[in-house]
Amino acid sequence: MYKIALNGPNRLDLELDGKLDSDAMKVALDELCSKAEGIEHGRMLYRITNFELPTFGAMAVEMSRLPKLFGLIGKFDRCAVLTEKRWIQKASEIEGSIVPGLKIKGFDLDQESDAEAWLAQDG
């Protein structure tokens, strides 16, 4: 299950709970791209409550859309990742260190107010 919601003019909130198959991945990526339309210097709050690796088909869908996803990433300056999985927090922060212009920071699920404060910071 996933949810993607606009939360202001330059903010998206995403929620992932469980596994995505290829059909769900297609719909999710289309919705993500659509809702990110017009965002500049965006912020993203990504809540991952019950992570399961996506199916092989879902990963193939994501790989086929990499050029579009790289353009999407450029619309965002900060992404807070809320999850209890430390390895997802660390992997997210590593991704943020290699993507120019994007800062990603991991938080525990009970640190949502800290994540919100971090997203609100300038710079």
C-alpha cells in the first residue's frame, strides 16, 4: 500500500506499507510525477512503516523510468525518511550524499516532529 499527498505548494508526503508489484509501482510512479508537477525546491516526508522489497517486476518498472525519476529528484532539496529500519535510514542518507542538491535524513517513526522541523529549515 502506498499513499502520495500534496502537503502545500512544494511538499509531498509519501507513505509505503508493504510490497509493491509492477502494477502498483506504475500507478505510484505516475502519481508521484503528476503530483510533483510544478514543485521547485521541494520537501518530501517519506514514511515507511512495513517495508518489503518490491517484486522484480516493480523494480523493472522503476528502472525503465530512471530518466524521468532523475528529473523528479531535481525538484526536491530535502527528504525526511521516517522508518524504524536503521538500514533504510542509512541507505537513504547515503543516497542523499551522492545526489547533488538533495539532502536526505533518516528519522525513527516517533520523531515526526523532528523530521518536520528539519524539513522546514532553510539551506
